[in-house]
Amino acid sequence: MATILREWSYRYPWFYDGVIRLAALTVGGETKFRQLALDGLEITPDLHLLDLCCGDGQATRFLVTRSAHVIGFDASPIAIERANQNVPEAKYVRGWAEAMPFEDQQFDLVHVSLGLHEMRPVQLWRIMQEVHRVLKPGGVFTLIDFYVPVNWLYSLGLNLFLLLFETETAWQFIKTDLLDLSARVGFQEADRTLYAGGSLQVVHARKGTQ
């Protein structure tokens, strides 16, 4: 069952997006959900933003309303094509997040929405290193992804979602302490905010200025 639904989610983006929209009601709807990772951050039009694992641009469309310098990045050529159609205001680059084709200290902010739970632990470590590398001093890495719920009702919902749509990497990810990982990579400040009964986490990690 999980394999079938996961295949559908890739073949029919509207199917997966519909499930996410339904789940987003727990935090006030999709518009709110797509911008949760940006809450509390000062983003001006001159900042350079990277939407990592941008998919078909569901979150990119909110980033381009805040900055004139947005790059969407994804490994999937199909995702890049769809994102370019959905949000032509951004520029797009295809490649692997573990080895991004960007210069050191190129971005003021790196954003990722529901992308890291797809990664194996060794990939996650390398991606965090790459994010730290491409961020300018004082830059921010902001992400939203799954977490271990503190509310049993949300726990049931998340477990069902992971069983139907995700792989073992998602189960490994929710057990990962991203604050500790951020510190080990080199970020000097990191904080976590929980939503939806703890089933969603927003992490802000800031690169040091030295």
C-alpha cells in the first residue's frame, strides 16, 4: 500500500499536494504551513535565498514575494520543470543537495520544506555541511519537517502518513536531533519550534559571523 501511494504521489503531484493541504489544516491551512519556517525572520528584497529541495515550487512561490533573488534547487528534472512553470519569478538549478554547485557564502538564507526526511543519515550530514558552506556569515538555515509528536492523536496521524507515503528514512529522521546536528556541523545558534501537537518542527540555525 505504501509503495503504491508513494508512487502516485510522484506521478500525480496534485494527489500528494492534496494530502498536504489536508494535513496543513492542523496549523491553519496551506498558506500558513508554507510560511511557518519563515516566521520571525527578517527577509528583505535584496537578500539571496535558496529554496533547497524545492519540488514543484509550493514554498518557492512565497519566497519570491519577499526577495528578488530566489533560486530553487532540486535533483528531479520533472520537479524543476514544474516549479519553473508554477513560479517563473525564481531561477532554478538542478543537482544533488549533498554537492551543491554554488560558491561558498553565496546565500543569506537557505530554506527547505519537507525535504530532509527523504535523506539517509549520511546524506543528511553532508547536506547540512553544504548548507553551512553556501551560507554567508550570519546567514540562516530554516526548515520545516516531521518530528516526534507529543500528542498521541497527532502521533497516530503522523504514523499513518509515514506508513502510507514515506520510507524508512522518515522514521530515522524524526529521531534525529537537528539542534545537535546543527551544532556539530558548525552553526552557532539553533532553535526549534513545534506545531501540530509536535508532529512538525521548525528549526532556525544561524551561521556564525566569524
